[in-house]
Amino acid sequence: MESKKERRQRDGAEKNRDLPPPLRLEIGNAQAWQGEQLLKLTPKAFAVLHYLSTHAGRLVTKDELIQTIWADAIVTDGVLATSIRELRKALHDDAQRPRYIETVHRRGYRWVAETRDWRLETRPVFPLVSSPRSQASPLVGREAELTRLRQRV
């Protein structure tokens, strides 16, 4: 017969097995580490990882991710799904039993792992606002003429 102490030790060991390995993000270097192993991620997959993990515990919609990570491009949900698949593969995560990224069917994703050991730096890897390129006029060298037109209208 198993004692209470043995049962607690067994239960604790099982819980520890379910915990994901510690993950560390080096924002300035755009690198993710799982324990001592460097994860090989594309820049967009890293940006998705960073965004989800910094918004841990809440639903991040597909539209929010696409507008944030792919601000200057027109992309479909398939591009986002590819980045999520890349992250799950690198993190050894399972969509059916997620330890890092939970899918909220037809809506988006939620970071479910504990966020710890981040090395945060000031430079984000995803644009927080539209890039200057998207705000600039497509008519290069016509600022004076455009200014006069705006004044007359």
C-alpha cells in the first residue's frame, strides 16, 4: 500500500513532467532559448512568440496578430497558422494538449505557459504603430506641390 508521502511525491513528479521547460527570450537579439537550447525561428515566428508571451493569459485574436506582426502586408490566416505551427514544432508543443500556445477555435491564440526569465530590452521586434513607410506619400519629391493642393482644398 502506498503511503500519503509517496503519493504526494509521485503527484509532484507528474506535475513537474507536465511543466514546459523554461523559456527565455532575448528581445534585442531576437532569440528564444528553451533551457540551454537555442530555438531556430524565423523573424515573424519570433515576433509572434514575443507578442503572445507578452500578452500571456488573454485571447489574442488572429486579426490583432496579423495587424501587429504583418502591419505593412496583406496576409491571410494561413500565414499566421504557419508561424504558429513553426512555434509549436520548435517548442515541442501539442495543439491538443498545449503547454505554451492554446488555440481558441476560429478566434485566435492564448499564451498559457508561465512567463519567466525574460530578458526584456527596449527595442520591440514587432511594430507598435504603422511604419513610416505606410504613412509616407507614394509621390516622392512632391511634398511642396501636395502642400499647396491641401491648402487650396
